[in-house]
Amino acid sequence: MSKGAGGSAATPVMQQYLAAKEGQKDALLFFRMGDFYELFFEDAVIAARALDLTLTARNKGAQDAIPMAGVPHHAASSYIQRLLEQGFKVAICEQMADPSKVKGIVPREVVRVVTPGIVFDEAGLAARENHYLVAIEGEGARGPFGLAALDMTTGELVACEASDLASAVAELVRLDPREVLVAPSAAEVVVAFAQARPRAVVRREREGFDDDEASALLDAVLGAGEARAGCASAIARRAAARCVQTARACEAGRPLPIARIASYELGETLLLDDATQAHLELVRTMDGSDHGALLGQIDATKTAAGARLLRRRLLAPRTSVPQIRRRLDAVELFVTQPGLRAELRTRLGNVSDLERLAVKFAFDRAAPRDFVATRASLGELPAIVAELERCRDPIAREALGGEIDLCTDLHALLARAVSDDPPARASDGGVIREGFDAALDEARTLMKDGQRVIVDLETRLRESASIPSLKLRYTRVFGWYMEVTRSHVDKAPKEWRRKQTISTGERFTCDDLDTLADKLAHAEEKSATREAELLARLVKELAVHVDRLRVVAARLAEWDVASALAEIAHKGDFARPDVDDSLDLEIEDGRHPVVEKLAAAGRFVPNDVELSAAREATDLARAEKKRLWLVTGPNMAGKSTLMRQVALIVILAQMGSFVPARRARVGVVDRVLTRVGASDNLSRGESTFMVEMKETANVLRRATRRSLVVLDEIGRGTSTYDGLSIAWSVAEHLHDVVGCRTLFATHYHELTELAATHAGCENWSVSAREHQGDIVFLHKLQRGAASRSYGVACARLAGLPEIVLARARVILGELERGAALPSGGRASMRARSREGRPQLDMFDADARSAMPEDGSHAAKHPALEMLRAVDIDRLTPLEALQLLANLRNMSTADS
């Protein structure tokens, strides 16, 4: 910024700009100049490129020209939001006085700073999601790590300690922050988190906190002793202090609406890492869409705060059985009382986002219509509470949380003070209700009915002086005056003061007229000033009760979530799960909550699952349960859907929701770990197989006996022997070493032999039938391994040309009989016949000589075999010609 230090930069305005910029070196400075926010020097160059603005110059053409760009002040919010989305920080420097009333340079100050993690403009906020700024502290690469998350729109500050890097990254992913502040001691997290969330805004901080500095900073905001009382972990307090420090710097000295710091243990929640969230499509699908994700199917909440709470619960289900059961009690109340549920949901539909409205009052950023929204929301409380009091069940009432503050005083204040239909901007006037303040009413009366007031005064003066011809008149030179004709001048009272003599009489004034004239002249200004004073007083009074409003908002959000989940349970025929501390998992007629909704009516086939990680068989039923299911079956038969639905049912149960099943018993799971689907990460040089192996390694490292593991098709991305070996070893490790509840889907039929040597393993398959060359998926689980994969039939469904399918059938038939590859080489491993009998080893050089002598499996000419395999009715003319060419080549190949 040294360019132009003299000349243009030496003007008073530019000196003012440079002084403001000195304190905001890491931000783009929006400098208010009249109707525009201007940017100068490097800020202008950056903003012009990021916002596609025209880059001009101050003192253009001169040697000391300064780069300059600007945006209209009335449209600034949209430009600022675009900068935030690109990761920039923006400082707003406002004019602190009316330029028309100031002599000389208008005073300017930086009034606030906005970052991707701290923003209040509704255009940059998702109403149904938290907007977190997260800070992370560390003690080296191995941890531990402290995390804190601050949502300035709601005043929520939470903190926790993670024991290792993987746990820290998983928690970061769950919080889904808009911005992450990384301390120098936690630099290792940057790379790991950037891989999981490559578009996240991550800032490396230069300075660290010690424990005493962190506690002192938090106590200054929360109150003496509150930091250690609210969070026992010193490293978590340091992270919280970094969040608070950033927020204070952004708010230019305003008190922060943070009532307390809430600490939590990662072990209190069911842990869902990034891969699990993605594979199960909890909040968004694999392609990034909200439609088709679990959250979109279960979110029937009526309020924004309720939607945010539901999202948090889905991504952090509980592991405490009593807490889970209390949540289920609340849901059950609304399931069993549909009238109460319907009335509550209707009332909640009229409730605005009290949680964020309260913070607006605290920061003096409330718009006129925010007062109306708050009043309307509080006005629903008595009716809501009256409805809930109809419930006499003590367990349900405890689950609902007991008494609630009706805030009748705040509602009454807003009812008296705020008009029913205020304008969008306070500067337009008309926010304060008529009758609330006498001085304001008088000023408004003068503004609206000034002529009538003049006529009333004229009548009074005429009658009191007995001068019927008296008139009140106004000129720009003399202002208001009384005009009396010559014939009545002698009747003018002594207290009247002569103002001017004219040819037809005299002009007078008096105290009443002067007072009224002054009021008329300043009525609009006085009205605006008085209304601004009353609004400021109203906001200040509401700000005192921010904590009350947030407590009410939190309670309404809980009722909203419970009633919404009850609505979903009612419409989807969900059942209340039995959640306990066992290691069992029993699901009867379980369904996938998303696939069932998107499938045609009546097409979804439910299935039963019984798993148990308990190793001591206390009874016969327990002895029959297995901890590892090997699931086989053709593609498209529903293996992945089955395994995902089991994981989703567990997550729903532990978040406190009813589940899509006839009956479910869920022994609490500490974490759900998945490896599903095929994907690569070419940007990091990782193939599909490498991604698969990394995810599998994470599963094996993190799984405990209480975990639920879902693995789909391990080892597909490498050679058959390698893949089978890895899959066998992984399954064996989960069974023998970890001992957790596991669903393992595979196309390696050889892997089903594992059940013969491992007592806790059992084979299951998803059934399908082949009919006249077509495959029919039954989607029903059955005990035992699948006899075949129906791969060619599935390829037919996918639309492969009939000539390709016919050749595939020929080759498959040869391989199933133990023949060599078409090239004459040997196949890679043992196969199974359609009847399930072991086939000849194709590595055996004497395979052909071992064929039966009766010729039942004698080699036949490939051209004849292909003719038998082809479905002529499905051939296109072009494919028929290609087939003819192939047959000719085959017939002459041996000649």
C-alpha cells in the first residue's frame, strides 16, 4: 500500500482510509463514501477480480493514481456475500454522521467485520442449518486436540476434546463449519480436514493461547469462573477462547450474546465419520443434493430452530440409554395423541426463528418486522402450553421438559409498542404504535393533520379576540402570522406582537402561534428522532431478556422435533425401538426409510436381521445369533440397500426417533463404520482400490466390540486372488479380533466358506430368480449363500447388445464346466457350477483330460454354442450382421 503515499494518498479522506485499513490488514475494507462503498489499493484489485467490477483509479492519469473499485451501498450485502463464499474477510467502514450536517471531513469508523464464519445477513445464512465458526487447538500430531464451535447467529458456544487426529477430523466434518481457525499447534489437522472438505475456509492462526489467557478471555465474556465451570478441558477452552476472540474483533466492542460454554464428550454420541455420513447419505446424497438424503425424508419440522436441532441430533445420536428413552417418550406422546400433534404443529407453524431473533436484539440489528415476528411467536405460547397440559402422563410430561416461561411481559410490551404492519426499514417511520408515546403522537399528528391544527388555532384566536375576519397565513419570508384588517386592529390583545404593517391591515404573532409554527417546522424531524429513541429503548429492553427468549426457543425446538418425528412415524408406519445396553441388534421387517419413499407403492420388501456381539451364550436363542453376516446375491438384488437400512435404523433409534420396522431392539452402538460403493480421488492420486483400502483401514482401526460395521464388496479393485485374500482377512479380523456386529456383502462366493470354520459367522443371500433369460429380483433375505451371481442377466437389464450377451453366455458356460479361457489360457481360480458343486481347477494343466469320457462335457464348436445362446428376437439388424460376421470368423478360425 506504499504506492501513492504522497499526492492522492495524502488527502484527508485517504489518510482516514489508511488509518482504518491499518487495523484491518487481513480484510477487504469497504469504505463508505456517499452512496458507495469504495475499495482502494490492493483491496480494489482483489475485489474487482473476485466480483467482476470495473477497476478504475483515484486521481486517474496522474503518477500517484490509486487503484479504486466500488459497489452501491444499497446492494453491498450481495457483493459481500459473494466475497465470503470465496473465503475473504470484509471490514465495513461507515460514515458516523450525516454528511449534510458536518463541516469538513465526515467521521468514519469500522463498525463490524464479517467472515465466512461470522455473518448476520440473512442472504448468507441457511435458516435450517447452524452457521459455525470452529477453532481447533492441538498438542502435536498425535493429539489430543481441542475443538470449539461458535454460532454467532444463535449465541451457541460448544467445546470438546478429541483424543486423536481421526476423531478431531470426524468431529469437524460433523459440525460442517463455514470457517475453521487452526492454531499453530494443530497444523496437522489442516491437511486431513482439507481432504475431507476441500472447499472449506481454513485459516492458519499465527499466535497461540496459554490456559490462563484463554480462561481470562472467556471469563470476561461469560462471567468470572464460568470458563472452567463450563469446560474442564484446558485445550478445549483454548479453542473456545480463539472463537470468542475472533467474534469480539468482528463486533467492534459490542457485548457478545454468549451465555455459557457447553462442553461435551465425543463418547456421549454415536460417532459418524465423513465416509459413513457420505455412504449412508445422511444429510446429502453422493452427488451433493439434499433430495434423496435421509434428513430430507424425516425433516417435517415447522420451525427453523427445530430443523437445526433435528440435523444436530441426526449427526450426533446419543449413546445414553436414559436420554434416548426420554426422547422416544416425547415422540410416543405425539404418536398416540394425533389431535395434540396436529394442534401443536399448526401453532408451531406460526412461530418464527426466536433463537436468531434474540441475537438480533442483542446486537441491535433487529428490523421492524422482527419485532412483529417475535410478538406473534410469543403470542402462540399460551395456546401451545394449554394444549400440552392436556397430557397427564407423568413420563411424557417429564420428556417434554416441564414448565416454560410464557414471556407474557415481553409479549405485552411488544403489543403496546409495535404497530401491526410496520415498514421494512425503521427509517421509513410508523414502527411504534399510536398511543404508545404522547410526544411521538403529537409530532405525527402535526405531520399528518397540520392544516387541521392550524384551522383549529385560527378558530380559537378568532373567537377569543372577537375578530371574525382574522386569518392565519404563511410565507417563506415571514413564516406563520395572523392577518387582521384595519377595521379590527384595535381589538388585537396586548399579548399579540405586531410583525408587519401592510396596506390592508396588520400582521401579528403570539406565543401559541409561534409554538405551533415551531412544531410544524420540526414535526417530521421530531417524529423520526423520537421514534428512533423509542426503538432503541425497546431493543435495549428486549436485549436484557435474550437468555429467556433463547430458552423458550430451545424448548419449542424440542417439541417441534418430537412432533415432527411423530408425524413421520405415523405416516411411515414406524415403530418405537427398544434401546438398551446389550450387544444385540434385532430388526423385524426392517425397511429403508428413503428407498421405501422413492419406490413405487408396495414395491419395497422388508427383511429381518438379528446380530449379537455377545460372546457368552446364556440361552439357546442367544446361541443362535451371529455377529457377522456374509451377504451374497446378484447385483441389483438389494444387498447394499439392506445393509444401509440396518445402519440407518440404528442411527434413527439412537437419535430418539421411531424406526421403519415392525419391531426393533437396538443394543447401543458406539460408532457406525461403513465401506460402501466405488469411488476414486484422482485429485490426490488415489485410485478406486486405494480409496477402498483407506476406508477399510479406517474401519479396522476404529471399530470396537460395540460398533456396527457395514462393508460392501471389499477387494474388487485388484486381482481376484488379491481381492479374495484381503476380503477373507478383513472378515476374519472383524470376527475374531474386533468381535463387533458386522454386515459383509461380497461377490466372492469362496468367502462363504468362512462360516464353516467361524462359529459367529453366518451366510445369508438376497434371493433372485431367472425366468426365460430375464432375472427377477425378489429382494428377500434367505439363509445360506447364493448359488450364482446372475451377472449376465443383470448386464442384459443394463442394455448390453445381444451379440455381446450371447458371447458372454458361451464363455460363462465353458468356464463353469472347467474349460480354459477362449484364448486357451487358464482361468484364475476355482469356480462353482450352477448346482453349487466345486469345479475343476482351471490352473490344472490336466483339466481338459479330466473331463468325463462320455462326452457330456465335451468341447463343442464355439459358433454352435453362440447360436444356441443368442436370443434372436432381441437382435437388431445391425447386431444380426455383426453376429453373422462373428460366426463366419469362428467357423474358419481352426482352418
